[in-house]
Amino acid sequence: MRKTGIVIGLLLLSLLTACDYFQKSSKEVVVAECYGKYLYESDLNGIVPEGVSVMDSIQRVSAFIDSWVRRQVLLHQAENNLDKKDLDLDKQMEEYRNSLVVYAYESQLINQRLDTIVSDDEIADYYEQNKEDFQLRNTMVRVAYVIMQGDSKQVANLKKLMSDPDTLMLQNIDIQATYYAAKSYLDVDQWMRLDELTNIIPIQILNAESFLKKNKFVCFDANDYTYMVRFVDYLLEESTSPLEMVSDDIKSVILAQRKKAMINKMQDAIYEKAKKEHAFEVYVGSPTLYESN
């Protein structure tokens, strides 16, 4: 705080030498004025953190003041060029405040009462009833791949392990890949898009369905590397996504539906309570209610 005072003092000194210093009727020290609006010394609290040099502090405070002035100039220009109806923001601010209050209350209600546990049976039931919503937009594959330097002496050994699906012992491959491979991916339980794979493995695939039907293992040399890919499973574009691929999305949908149902129930209950207590009156007979604008 003391450093901020020193910095502001230095700035004020420069102002005094440049022009008449202004002091509003308030006891607070004014550091800037723009079109009748004032920036006070107290508004600069917290601008200068501890440990900052005096020169850096002056720069920070000067930048803050300049930003404030620019903002006021722009605001003045806008106020003088907008229609009066555009400047009447009271209703908009009230609606914004009301939305924030309602949102805060609904969020509190959801945090306190929403059941966030979604069972596997619920997910499976939703999946079965809405399979048409889970069509794939891309061809998906489950693969294991290893990329090795082409001159590695371990290429033949890893090729033997990768090429035989009966001996696809991922633990053994993982151990050797850790030591000898430039890059490897062995999580065959996870699905990935075929185009993501071809961004890593330079395979030329003209027809995905034909290629995946014919090739379970691919090994080739390119750019001084040997690429080995074992295709474990695939799903063609526009086929139905497997449940394990979309289970997280389904859970999110179910929770969103619960939230909506809870909010609707709360709103209906509050409305009915207010109705029973005669808390509101609707004057449908008002002569101006149905007049067209």
C-alpha cells in the first residue's frame, strides 16, 4: 500500500507539472477525470503487487489509468450516439439479475438433491431404446501398433508377436516396445477413428470396408521406420456405436434429463403453492392486454 502511494504521488507530481491538478469536493484524491467522471486514488488499490519495482509500478498504474480513460471516452461516445430507448438498460439489468438469481437457486437445488448415480442397467436401457441416435460418423477401429527404426534388430521378433493374433501377448509386446520402439499403442480395448490412425501410420486406404475385411495385420517400411499394425476390430461409418463407446454420453444425457425434470417439478410446486396462497392475480380483462402494438 505504501508503494502504491509513492507511485501515485510520483504520477500526481507529473500531472501537477503538466497541468492544473483537479480535486473534487470529495475528500478522496482524484487521479483522473474524463467527461465529468472521476477515478480516485482508492480505485487503484491492489493494482501494484508486492515486490514490484517503482518503475514497474509506475508503468502498471499508468496503464490502468490509460485503460480507464479509454473506457470512459468510448462510453461517452456510445452514450451520445445511441437512441434513448437503447440507453434504458434498467429492464435489461433487472432481467439479467432475475436470471442469475433463479439460476443460482436452481443450481443449489440440483447440488443438494440430484441423484447423480446412473446404473449400468439405466445406461443399457437408454442405449437399446435410442440406438438410432448413436450412428457412427466415422469408421472406428480397435488396434495395436508399433513403430520401430527400420534398422532395429528387434523388428523380426516384434513382427512375429504382432502378426499372430493367438500370441498377441500385449504385456510381452509392451515390455519390448518400451525398450526398442520409437512409438507404440497397445490399448486394444479403446476405439479410435480410422483417420486418426492413418495420421500416425501412413497407410493408403481407398476403401475402408474392403481394406479392413482383408487385413488383420499390416507391416511395411516407410521413411526409415517399420510400421506394424494389428487390427483387432472395426466398425464402419454409419453403423451403430458400441455401448462402451457412448456410455459416458448416455450418462450425461440421463443426468440432464433428471435435472430438467427436477427443475420443472420444483417450478410447478412453487407455482401451485403461490396459487393456493392467492399470491398473484392475473387481470385478463385489462382493455390494453390484447391491443396490438
